Amino acid sequence: MNERIRELADEAKQYCFEQSQKRLAPEDYMPYSDMYDKKFAELIVRECIGLCDQAVEENKRTFYTVNETQEVGPALVAKGSQVQAEKLSQQIKQHFGVGK
């Protein structure tokens, strides 16, 4: 497991600890494991979004523009959209140390 994933796991644990210290209404109660899983997943998704946003800003010149609506992989891309799915996927995999 990569160090950043460990940091996110610790952040999720800290969040759960803080939530457990609050007095919650019964309808707001969530078992620790569910709360942890939800927060951990949210943190990973936010991290991935941040990587994508960073790549967009850093690599605008490497994007290509689709001149008309066309299919690119499983998605339809509208005219004028910028596409860089493969590069973003690689960055996410490398960032989290996920296999190819």
C-alpha cells in the first residue's frame, strides 16, 4: 500500500473518531465501519479528482480537441471537449501504486 493511501486511511480514522465524540441523533448514527468506509472512499475520490484537475492545468497543451461529436472509448465526447483519459488514468494508477 502506498504512503498516500495510508495517510488517507488515517484521515478517515481521525474523522470517525471525531464523529464518535459528538452526540448524534439516533437517525444520524452510523456504525463505525460504515462511516470509515464511506469517508475513506470519499477521500480517495477527492484525491483522484484533484489529480485530474492538476493534470488539466499542467498539461493543457497535451490535450486534443474533438472537432465533432464522436465516440471515444465508452464515452461520447461533444464538439470542443478536451480528452486525456489514458494519461489521467496512468497518473491515478501511479499516484496510488495501483497495478497496470
